Amino acid sequence: MTLLQALLHITDFRSPFLSNLAPAVTAAYAVQLAFGVPSVIRHSDLFYDLSGGFTFVLTLASSFLLPALRTSSLTGADVSLGASWNWRQLAMTGGVLVYAARLSSYLFSRILTKGHDSRFDKTKHQPRRFFIFWMVQAVWVLLCSMPVIAIDAVPVSALNAIPNVTPTDILGLGLFGLGFAVEVTADYQKSAWYGEKMNKVHDEQFITRGIWSRSRYPNYFGDITLWAGMATAAAGVLLREPVQAALGWSGVTGLVKGALIPFLAPAFVSWALLRVSGVPLSEKKYDKLYGDRKDYQEWRSNTPLLVPRLF
């Protein structure tokens, strides 16, 4: 028995969703341990964000490929692109992979430029606390991946039994595209602004131009929006009767699972960014640095926290 066959056998649960979730959990923690342990020993935060991207890739690769390989192993049929995946599985998995590759590479280039990540200036010298951050990143990847893990677990026959395009497909993927565009724009503008500052083009202490003049945290708005979109697209599929039956879900419990599992992603991201590590840390930092400046006070008072104003 090959290693792949052993993995397929060990994770062959009665529930297709659990069969898909177990390898994804294993992959997420394996990557974080592989990057995290050496980094904790060396007190280095260099590869933290890059490892998040690798974790997404391996997690979603297992989520996307293993169901088809499991079917092939059980039936002896050849795995082919057209027969093994529905377009939604391709679109959702591909969309999150593009998101993860873009974000992790951007954050990695930023830390190469700055030389450190201010989030970990103290924590990286406290091994136990620093190790926890690596494990939390595995949780972040898994919760954000829930809509895709669930969709990838659905047998293609069940996905082909529902309408090819539904309103939730359009709304959900549209929101994902909008959120992704806003986040990329915000990151690009801030990166360009920082580069100009380093080159003495301006002496501004904080960015208030472009999309940052319409929201104090447009990048967070984009992140929350894209995950809300992915959850909407996934829930619209998971609540369909053929899909519920294929996953072994039924009744009220099945409907709760179909709605709850996808929306773990935007719920967790919103909580983390608005209550824990994103806005609270930034607000505390900026208020301490610039709180006595009139221009900062005006920008803070007149600019929405999250949702960009249109006019």
C-alpha cells in the first residue's frame, strides 16, 4: 500500500466532508510546524506570512485533489478534469489560491523591506507565545478554507444536479472579486506611498490618499468582503437538496451545517481584524504616535473605519 493509498484509507469516513476535512487539518498543522519550530528556535518572524501562503496551498490542494483520487481508487476510474470537478470547485479553489499567493507574497516582500514584523517584536523572544502564533495561523487558514473544503467534498454528480449558475453564485463570486480588488488596491497604494516616503518624495507620517481617504482600513474591508462572498457562494450550493443528500446531511441540522460551515470564514476574519489583531493594535499604535496631530484627528474623525465612503 502506497502512502497516498494509506492516507485515502485512513481518511475514508462515512461523511464526505469529514473525509475532506481531516487531510486539510493535517496539512495545515504540518506546514506550520515545519516553518514554526525552526522559526521559534531562531526567534525569526521572516517566514511567518509566507508559511501562511504555503499552508493555504497544501490545504486546498488536499481538499481539491483527494476526493477525486479517492473516487478513482475506489472505482478504478481515471481522474480527468472534466469528469472529476464542477466549475464551482475550480473557481472557488482557484480564487482562494490566487488570494493566498498574492497576500503572502505581498506580506513577505514587506517584511523583507522593513526587516521585521512589528507584531512580533516582543513575542518572538518568548518561545511558547511565539509558537502559539504559528498554530493560530493554521486555525486561520482552516477556518478561511471552510467554504472551499465543504464545496470540494461534494461529489461532482450532486453539483451537476443543481442549476449550472445560480443567483448566489453570481452574488458570492462578485463579492469575492470586489473584496479582492479593494484589498489589492489598498495594499498597492500603501506600498507605493511607503516607497515614496523611503525615497524622500514626501514626509507624510500616515497615508490619507487614494482609497485610504475613504476608509481607514480599506484592506480589512476588502478581506472581510471577499470571505463573505466566498461563504455566500458556498452556502448557496450547500443548502441545495441534492448536495445535502450527497453529504449525508438532512433536516434542520443539515441546513444549519450548510449555512454555518461556510460563514465560519467571514465570521472569524471579522472578529480577528476588528476585535483582536487588526484594528485594535493599529488604532492603539497610531493614536500613540499621531494622536496629538490635528491632521490625524481630522482624518480619523472624518473617515469611516471600515466601509469606504462613495462620495
